[in-house]
Amino acid sequence: MRRIIPFLIALLFLAGCAAQRGRRGEGAQSSSTFSPQASSSQASSSRSSSSQASSSSASSQYTRQPETEAERILSRLTLRQKIGQTLGFAINGYESQAGMDVFLREFQPGLICYVDAKINSIETMRRTNTHIREVMNGLPLPPIIALDQEGGNVARLTKNVVHFPSAMAMAASGDSDLVHRAGMALGRQAARAGCSMVFAPVLDLNLCAENPVIGTRAFSDNSDLVLRYGRAFSKGLQDAGVLPVAKHFPGHGRTSADSHFALPVVSASRDELLKSDFYVFRSIEEKTFPAVMTAHVVFSDIDSVPATLSRKIIHDWFQRECGYSGLVMTDAVRMQALSVRWSYPEIYRRALEAGCHLIITCMNYRDCREIVLACERMVAQGTIAEERIDAAALRVIEFKLQHQKYLQAPLEELTPERLRADRGADETLARSIAERALTLVQDPDGLLPLKKGVPIHLFSTSARFLQEARAAAGAHTLGVHMLVRGDLPAAQSAIREMRAARGVIVYAGESAGDTAFLASLPGDLRRPSVVSAGMIIIALDDPWFARRFMQQSAYLAAYSSVALSLEACARALFGLTQVRGRSPVQIAQSASQ
């Protein structure tokens, strides 16, 4: 008997271990967030039950009790609210506040962004965001409140704030610390307005001089420079208390079409893309870039649909192969690259299946509400799998919990004195960037700075630049000619006037519109030696706008047309500001074409 007792104890111990292993196996099997794909009969039953479920009652696809906080929150949401968590809607300042409040409570949208100039100051945006916080108080999921505030020509806060030069101007300064401080300043503007996220930095390589949508929003056409300055800017935003969003994955800088109005198609090979555009996004880390925004661009060597809707690009390559686990959001789906080809519910379905977590509509709450209701119907019909919505909503919830310190940061008390101090510090920094960015691309005849006693004939379509030039001219003999694009008689009249007095011609332009205008001018202006002592072309914003007309002209680039950049450029023309920038993009390589 004594011999049998140890044997029985051993058997009981082994049986207990086997049972424990079984329980561990069950735990491992259920550790994935969602159950495996159901069989066809189960799926049919699920669709039937979801179509019968009230939109106000919580629905769950879990096969076990939720374990994490994010899972518990998700399990308590209705289908309508789960769809809401995966959508971003826009405040334009013209909507009914009462209607917006109802929408916020019922749909609990994942993200809110600003798209209209009506709410354009820290004070007005702060009031709106304070109200949103009050409406959402007590709910477990405050929305991400996002703002486009890149610097340069892309800014939603425009009133009573300092306008910073563009990303390309920042890069031309050659100083990562200046870029980091610019990110902090722009992030502080957003945070004080009550926002928790900024749609920046732009990580596109601007590889096409005719690109109509990226241009000086890009830091450079060099991937190493883009990563260097993109990281500095992103860390600056985070240091200011807001979350950055890297855009536009996997690259919008190679296109000659604007996805707001057309569907760009890039035919570059996969190998070429992996060495350039894709290389930047393959190199980013979630800590510095916790979220990315997709591009509505077709990369035809990889897929036939835009990257926003491409599972090959987002899920297979970026998330699985590159290992990026941050939040993936779309660019605005109302852009015509998508919206003229697919319905919004279909875009929503395709984007979720591609691997996106947040679909940014940039529409008002009324239109966004219709999208949610349409998606509910598609779930009931089996067109959209609720499991896919669950997965995206769970990732949004996890992101919010992970970054609560940004989403729920208390608003700092603002006083007029504090705002004035901020504007003073921001202006000093922005002026430094504007001056450090100025780049003398070429000056074969040594025309810059302009010499006193030589008549100067200044042409520009920018009234603000002409104003700054007058202020900086001092004792210089200056003829100022304001040009209206397309007004050839006025340009010809100005040329006839300057023939009587030889001097230096200065042509200052901003964009592609100036390129077309310059091409349409009489040949005399494009052959300055006929009537002048030389010609200076100033690229105020687009550094490529006149490269076809450079010839032997001096060429000065500012990379930005914000007020401080125009001031710096005008002062440099007369030797009042040192020119020391280095171009972060190739400008002159096509000048002879």
C-alpha cells in the first residue's frame, strides 16, 4: 500500500500538469483579439443577428470575455459607435452646434479636424474644443482633435499667430535644432488651441518639379535629409504636447497630378521606389512617428488601386514586412482621387481591408452620419465584416489609451500677456528660419547684393513682396511694376519704360502660375542683355518656377511666401540680410532644357 500511494500522487500530479497545459493552450488560442473567420453558417447567423440588433445596444464579436481595457471599452460600444471610432469628421464653423453635440454623443467619432477658415485663431478654436470636451465628458473615448499646421502655405491657425516658413525653407537652413524648435512652436500653437494632434510632418520626397500639391511642403528630395528634419520636427511637436502624423505614405512627391482633383499614377518600379519614396517610410519608427496618413496615389508596378485602398502596400508591406504597428489613417476620402470612383461606404470598406484604422472624411457631421448609417446597412447585408470594424476600432482605442496624456492634457490658462510673449518668441524664430533659408543658387555676374546707383526694375505678381522691397530699397533707384498674371499689355508697357534707362531687371515669382506668365511675356524680358545690365530671378516659394528661364541670370530661392520670408528676401536683395542657405533640392539641373 505504501508503494502505491507515491504512484497515485505522481499520477495526480501529471494529470494536473496536463490540465494546466490545456488551460494554457486555450489561453494562447484565445489571446488573439478576435475569433478566427467563422464558417459560412456562423457568418450567416452573425449577419442575421447584427441586422436585428438595435443600433443603441452594444454588440460584440468576442468568443471570450475581454481582458484588456481597450477590449472592455470596445465590448460596450454599439456597432454605430464602433464605426464612429474609425471615422474622422470636420468642423467647418458653419454647422449647428446642437446638431454637432448630438452627433458627438451618439456616434463618438474617433477624430475631429478643422478644415475651414472661419475658426482660425487660437481663441476661437480653443472655445470650440473646450465645448467638445464638455460634451464628451464622462464618455470613455474622447476624440483625437487634429489640425493641419505644417508651416508655409498649409495652416489652419492663421489669425493672431506667426506664420512659419515652409518645411523646405526649414531644411534649407541646414539646422536640425531650428527645425525642432519650429515643430515645438507650431505644436504649441495647436496645443493652446485645444488640439491633440497635428497632421505633420510631410515625409514626401519632392522628386517632381511640376508636382502641384507637395512642392515646398517637402523638406527635400533627399531621403536622408527628409528623415533627419522629419524626426526633428516630429519630436518638436511631441515636446509641445501634440501627436505628429507622418504623411503621405508611401509618397506623394513623385506625382504631377494633385489627388485633390485627380488620381495620380506613378509608374516607377518597385525597386526604384524602395530606394527613394518608400525608403523613408520603411525607416520610420513608431515612437517618433506614432501615426501615418496615406496617399491617394496608384503605384502601378505594385497595385492597380491607390495606396490608401491597397492591402499589398499597407498591410502586406508596411505593417507585416516593415513591422510598422502605429495608427494608419487615410488622407481625406472626399478628395476626387477616390470620391469620383467609389462611394464613401465602399471607400470605407476597402480602406479597412487594406489595413487602415481611421478613415478621415473631412466632411461635416451630417455627411459623416450618413456614412455611418450606410456602413451599418452594409454590415447587416454582409458586405462589410463586423470583425474588420472591430479590429480597426480596437486599434484606435488602444492608440487613445496609449496617448492619453496628449488627448486629455489640461488646457493651460492663457492671458493676453502670454499670447503676446509667444508671438514675440515665434516671430524671432520664424524670422531666423526665413533668413537662414535664403539660397543663392547662381550669380554668374555678381549682381547680388544690388549696387547703389544702378537703376533697378522690379517685376512681381506679389504685392506684399513689392511692398517689402520698397521698404528695404533705401537710396536705391527702384522702379516697381506690379504684374497681374495674364495682363500682357501692362507687362509690355513696363518693358518699354525700362528701355530708356538701362539697369538690372528683378523678376520675383511664387508658383506655377508665374511660370506660365513668364513664358508668355515678350522675348525681350527673357533676353535681359538686350535691354538691361543683368537679370535676377527670385523664387519666392516654388524654387523651380523659373528654372527654364535661368540662363545666365542670378537666381535666389526663398522656398516660402509667408510674410517673414518675403521680408527676408527683399532685404537680401539690397544687402541687408546675409544669404547663406543651401538648397535641399536640385534646382538648376534642368535650367538648360
